[in-house]
Amino acid sequence: MTTTGIMPMTEDYEIYLRDESRTVGTADRIAFPQTIDEIRAVMKECYAIGQRVTVQGGRTGIAAAAVPQGGCIVNVSRMNRVLGMRRADGTYYVTVQPGVVLSELRKLISSKRFPTAGWSEESKQVLEDFRKDGAFFFSPDPTETSATIGGMVNCNASGARSFLYGPTRKHVSKVTMVLADGRVISASRGGERACGYEAVFTCDDGSQIKAPVPTYEMPPTKNASGYYAAKDMELIDLLIGSDGTLGVVSEIEVALLPQPEVIWGTSLLFEDELSSLKFVDLVRHKVEGIASMEFFDSGALNVLREQKAKDAAFRDLPEIKDFVHTIVYVELHCHDREQAMARLRQVADGFEAVGGDLGNSWVAMSPKDINRMMFFRHAVPESVNMLIDERKKVDRRITKVGSDMSVPDEWLFDVMELYRTTLAERKLQTAVWGHIGNNHLHVNVLSNDMEEHAGAKELFKEWAAVICPWGGAVSAEHGVGKLKAPFLTIMYGEEHVEEMRALKRAFDPKWLLGVGNLFLQ
């Protein structure tokens, strides 16, 4: 171990060579900093010798952003402290280190029992006020609740409830970042902006980073594809979603929202897919208070049926009868039961308007029932992963190949037709689920062999070439990482990708951070 805490990469740390993408990388060294100063020391040492650095948190990402391509791993999972609170204009803000796990932060917010060692007196007083106030929550909800807040910031994660509340970016009020050479920058919501298409950050030593902002237009849909860019943009938005390519996120301040008084959900069971799409199109902008609209197709339900039949862990799932082809889950966030009942009635009217039978629905009006619905939601990808793990026993190279694309509302029916037609032509087994309210579906190809695996990857490139002219995004919430780097040129064009490269060089002139993320080498 060096004086900076960097250790040689040994077999003891092999788990840190991979993330949930099932991709495996290589590394020479690894460090587990616990403070900003320790991150700075690691970065300075690596910078001096020109060594690559890959930043990791909980390694729950599925775009391989945390998979190293040589050099040093900086894993921030031990930076897991809540540092303080403040209140402004009636909103509570919590400052955390990047390794704080989402599920743990939720527990702390819900219980209002924060460990306060090292907190300022001002923070402790805000906590006392917070304890006397109502219920609050942090709204971003990626499927994997073991995600770290730093990882969520790096890929601008969202989840099901982003239909109402938006992605992580919307709820981050300050980011502090250690640059490749050890300097530190910060940016706050409502703070400094770019001047046109030039961003200027002042570092802790008084020096400046002058970076060109890309001039492309962001797509009019849910998007986590590359650097956020706009004329006169807030500087904080350049840091959020930067996929570990500009610096190491070391502190984050997030805003909390008042907890809805009533949360109800309903799963609507459809006999065909077209009716489910008509339902979504009919109600999503008509019914107020819809927090999420989730979709599960016949392929996903079939995998779940099989898993329920053979695995005791899934026996508590509700029975999915054979006639059910597609399920759409709608979650409502309301001020009171009267409002919730009225909105549930509107959802029911929409279901009946497309031929649905209210007898074919599940309604959740208690936290226990809502949790059961969430278990159903999480059981789908878990079942698919189990199926893929079985196939890996035959060929260990096989992985799930999943898309993360989104389109504007007017293209929902077209994009589904694109998916269905091209998948049928190739006779690929699939499971499709996701955030249908945002026209954002995860199409998962369940490969039987490497020929199908390679074919799925090529097919996704074909889809990208079609959906981008529609105003679509190649990554809606997972970030780009390494696996979707080829898609950025399709989405933005080579000239704009070069603008992104120029932005990265301004922050990281030696090109050491997150090598392979966003850009093809």
C-alpha cells in the first residue's frame, strides 16, 4: 500500500473488475478513499504517473461505466456518510458522500434518525426542525436500490417515478468534484451559468477550467445520453450525468420532497398489447398525479410464470393467468383519499374505454400491497437474470442484451412496431418491460448463443438510427458507459461528439478518467 492508500490489484479484489453489466475488466491498483482529501491524494499520484482511473460506487450500473480498462480503481463505497442538512425556502436539503446507498438514505429520511457526528450546529438545528415537520422523501427510484447516490448522479438515474418527478438531475442542488489532477470544483443549482457555449469553473486553488459546451440540442424526451448541453446552461448540469469522465464526484446535496399523503397503485391486465398502448396514450396526460406507468409484455410475464413455478422465493407473486398478455401498472400520488379515489376512477374509465374488464385488475391501497406490486416489478428483471445465468453455464460469454431507448410521445406506437417487426424477423426471444409513460422500454434479448447475442447488438444500432431522427435518446436512464458508446455518434453525429471530446479534454487533458466511457477509443 502506498501512502495514498492505493493497493496492488490482487485476487481479493477481483469482484471490483465487474459491475451488473456482467462485463469484466482489468486493473493494476485499487483505492478505497473515505474523504475528499484522500481522493485528492490518489488522483494526484495517478496524474503524476499518467495512470488511468475508473471511478466506482455500488457497481449496480448495467452500461459498464464502472468496469476498469487498466490503471487504478477508485471505489468510493466507503465514503458513505451523511454530512449535514440545511433548509431554504421551505425545502430541506441533505449533503451526502457519494458512497451513500439509496436504500439507506431512504431509511434515514423516513425514520428521521441521522447519525450527526461531525455535523455543524446549524445542521443539527435543521434536523430538529425536520423531525417536527411532516414526511419527506427523495424521489429518484432506480430499480436497484443498492445504487449509490454518486452513481446515480454520474448517470443521471431515474426509475419508474421519474414520470412525475423527473430524473436525479432535477433533485441535485450541489455537486463537488475532484478533477484528474487533484483540484476541486463545485457547482450549485441556481448558481453560475455558462456564457453562451463556454463554461468556466473556478477551482479551489483559484485556477480556472474553461470548457466548451457542446452545441447539439437535447432530445425532447427522457435522456441520459452523454453530456447535458444548452446555451447559458447551469454549470452543475455539466457534472451530472458525466459518467465518471470529468472527475470524481465527492459530495452531493440533494433536495427532499413532501411525502404524498396517499399512494395507491393498480395493475391492469390486458389480453393484447395494442389495447395497453391505447390506454397509456389515453390517460397518461389526462389523469393528474400519475407518478409512474410501468409495462410488462408477454415475454417478460412468461419468464416470470416459469420462475414462480420453480422457485419458492417467487411463490408470493400474484398468479398471472394464461389470458394475460400485457400488464400496465399505474401508481397515483395524491393529497387525500377523496382525490385518490377520483383519479383511480379516471384510470378505470380509461381502461374500460379500450375494452378492459375491471375484474382483470389488481388494486393496492396499503403500503403492504404497494410493496407487493414493487416486488412484482423487481421480480421481472431478476427472473430474466436467472434465466441468463442458466444459459451462461453452457456458454459463459452469453449476457443479457438490453436496450434503454426512449422517444417522444407521438412515436410510441411506431417504436413498438419497430421493435416487434425487427425482433420477429430475427426470431429472438425477448422480455420487454419499463417506463411506458415516458415511452421508455427496456427491450431485453435473451440470447441462446453468441450468434444471437451479436445479432441483438447490431439490431440495437439499427434501432438507434431510426429513433434518433424521431427525437429519441439512445440512453434514457442508464447512462452510456462503455457498452453504448457507439450509439452517441448515431445520436449526435461525429461533429458533436468531437465537441464532447473537447469538453472532456478541458477537464482531463491527459485523458485518464473513465477511459472507454462515452467515447470509442
